[in-house]
Amino acid sequence: MPVKVMRLEGERFELALEDPLFPKALKSIPHPPARLYGVGRPGALAEGLAVVGARRATPYGRGCAKRFAAAAAERGVAIISGGARGCDAVAHEAALAAGAPTVAFLGGGCNQLYPAENAGLFQRIVAAGGAVVSEHEWDFPPQPHAFRARNRLIAGLS
């Protein structure tokens, strides 16, 4: 999985489990992360609606992801997803279009953006007041097991 290292522009933060800004919802999940590393606004890590789906989504799947995310975002509900191709990216885009916060949990560190083609989306998330977050240190490479593990963070914040 070759990944181009790209640094997102924006505020960088690290939140330890005992930090008062650490999301309360993530403290109660099985195996809470000891630390979160992120770029953007730590306050964006609020409970919201998780929208995830197929990376090779059908037009129907993409349309559903967009409609659900837009309906929630238009009501001020944060959209939580994984930044992946397909449904995840569509959900983040819908939140941005509605002016609602969105959070992308990565399967690698925040300096190892994956998929690389979504780097522009990740930067727009940060610029709009959302956050791109990982439980892994900045340069941790994306690995299959990390994507499965990060799903508990997406679910835990929703």
C-alpha cells in the first residue's frame, strides 16, 4: 500500500485519554485509544451520525450516503466516517456542503493520508472546522488491521 506522505495544514493536537477534551463517548468503548492524534479542531470530536459504506459503491449506495449525511448535517449533526473512497467520501462531502462539522478517522497516522486521492477532501475537512484523526502516531503507515480497529472509533463517536 504505497502512501505519499503529505502534511495537512491546520492545528495539530494530541489528546490523552485523561485529557478533559478527550471525547467522553470514546472513553466508554471497548479498548479506548490511549491517545488521539489529529489535525483540525479538537472540539469537532462530538457525537454524531456515522455514515460508512462500500468503497466501490454503486450509484444507489453513493446516493443514499449523500442523502442520509445531508439530512443529518443540515440539522447540525456531525458526520463521522473513515475518509475512504466511495460512501465515506460522499458523506464527508455532504457534511461540508451543508456547513456541518465532519470527522474522518484514518487507518494510519495523519501524515500517512490514505487514500491519497482524498488528500484534498481531508484538507477541506480541516479548513471547515472538522478534524482528521487517528489513534496512531503521525507517521504510522496505513495497515489492514488498523482500518478494522478504527471502525470502533467511528462507531463509538456515533
